[in-house]
Amino acid sequence: MRDFFLININMNKIIDSHCHPYLNKQKDTDEVIVNFFENWGDKMIVIWTDLNTSETSLKLSKKYPWVYSTIWIHPCDIDDLDLENTILKLENLLLQNRNNIVWIWECWLDYYWLEKDEKINTLKWELRDKAINLKKKLQELFFRAQISIAEKYDLPIIIHNRDSKEDIYKILKDTWFKKFIFHCYSEDLEYANRLIELSPECKISFSWIVTFKNAKDIQETAEKIDKKHILAETDAPYLTPTPFRWKEENEPIYTKYIIEQIAYLRAENKDKTYEYIHNNTQSIFWLN
């Protein structure tokens, strides 16, 4: 009976396109993963937080055939990294784990934390500006280097943007790189349309932010862009849904509520929304 039930809700199977289940502090990692797959979960894309957590992520993807890993470098952790050696390490990890890594490089520009850097804020004003600009340039160098690797292996990339949208757009336009996913989208419809014009195959991934009452720009984007561009993610354990905030951490299982919010905004049949978001995710991540 249980197998028959699962077959009949197959259209509602879910892929969480961006999560960190191993960072959940309230529940065991395996519990979080199993809970997802026992409740209509199909696949999850597990994101590393740095080179050290890559080992944890890869172990999960080898333990569970529906869990996939990605490669990335956090922009706030690159100060002491050698660019050439780090890119070589990432490339070697990719080549050694091609069956488990989902062919994605997450590229970041994150200017939010630069403004809050305690060391930078102790500097005099003119030195502070120079330090911030140097760090922005360093982030850009890593961003472009990762795009080069993605081009070499014909891979898509996930893009993290925080207070850096124009510089990201400039890099994408300069490189003419087309295969990208905008993770945890937090900009307006006009910017989404610019990205889509730049790359008709790009994807826009919506997190729990799309459910917030004051997220009108993001909701308008989810409502009006073509459905072929839409993905859903939790970014778990971060961005816990409002009903559970301050009580528990976010989990991949909550992806379904994001999808249903998108269906509501677009005045669509929920089953259809589940179906095309599932298909979009399968396509961009080249999942079986």
C-alpha cells in the first residue's frame, strides 16, 4: 500500500536544490536526510561550506544515492588561500568524485560581510576603503577562476550574491558564461529579467524568503518569470520558515512549502508547479 501511495504522488516528489543538512545542530544528519526522503523527497543537493566540509558532504553523497555534492569556496574564507593551488585542489576533487559531485561550482561575491569585518573597521577611512576594494578584487579573481573550470568541463555554476549584483552581472557579461543558477534569489523582477536576457537557460532559485510578507519584489519575480527558470531550495538549516522560527532549524523537508507558495503566487495547480520545478532541477543539475 505504501509503495502504491508513493507512486501516485510521484508528481509531488521534491528536490531541494541547496541545503547543508550536516550543519543541523538539533537533529542528527541522517535523521534530517531520511525524514526528507520518507516524505516525498527525491534528491537533495548538499553544499560544502569550505574545503574541510567537502569530506563530510562527499561521504553523505556516497552513503545516500539521492544525495549530490557541490564544489565551492566561501568568499570570506579566501584571504589565506593560494588561488592556483586551491583551484587545482577543487579540480582534483571533481575528477576523483565525478559520480558524487553534481557538476556545480558555487561562485560567490559577498560584500555584506566586508562591511562588518572587525579588522577592516579598525582601519582609518582611506585605508578601510582600500582594504574593502582589495578584498572585492580577490573575490572576483576566485569567481572568474571557478568560471574557467566550469567552462573547461562544461558545468553549470551556482551563484551566491549579497550586495554585489552589479559586479556579478558584469562578470557574467564579460565572460559570456550562460549556465548559472542564482541561489536564494533576493533581487527584483527587473534584475531577473536582465539575467534571463543574458542567459535564456539560467535558473532562479527561491528560498523561504519568497514567503515573507515584506518580500514583494521577490514574490513578483516568482510570479512573473517564465516557469522554465524556477527552482526551489531551503538553504537548510538556515532561513527557518516563519511558523517554526526560534523553535527549530530549517530542513529540506520544508522545500514543499516554498513550492506551494510559488504555486499560490502564480495561481497555478500545485501538482503542475511541483512537476515543472522538479523537471527544471533535474535538467540543470543533470540528475538521473
